[in-house]
Amino acid sequence: MRFVSTSLDGLRLELEAAFAALDNPGAPTRVYACATADMPAAAAYPNCVLRNTTLNILAVSDGSVWRRQDTGAAI
């Protein structure tokens, strides 16, 4: 049974390191990119960012709509 515990401990350490890297990236990270027609529901992603490839802009979900970052208008 020690083998299982050791394997789980290693997995836990790997997961903790991966989450720490997400919380404190040391370099720019990729942003989810999609066309306007493929944008997910803004309500499912409050305070999240995506790149709209149709309009070539960043958009942020305010919890109800995606907002263009160049004008603040809803998409």
C-alpha cells in the first residue's frame, strides 16, 4: 500500500506546482481564442478573458456579456 501513497504524494506535488505556475506565471500566457460565433456564454466565465479572432480584440466577461476591451461595448 505504500506504493499507492507514494504515487499519490508525487501526483499531489506535481499538481501543486502546476497550480502555482498558473497563479504566478513567469512569462506571458496564451489566451483562449475563438470567433464571435463560437464565444462561450459570458455567464459561465465571469471575469475571464478571451481573444475574439473575428474582431481581433480582447474581451472580458462581466458575468452577463462579453465586453470589448477597446470600446467597452458588448459583443
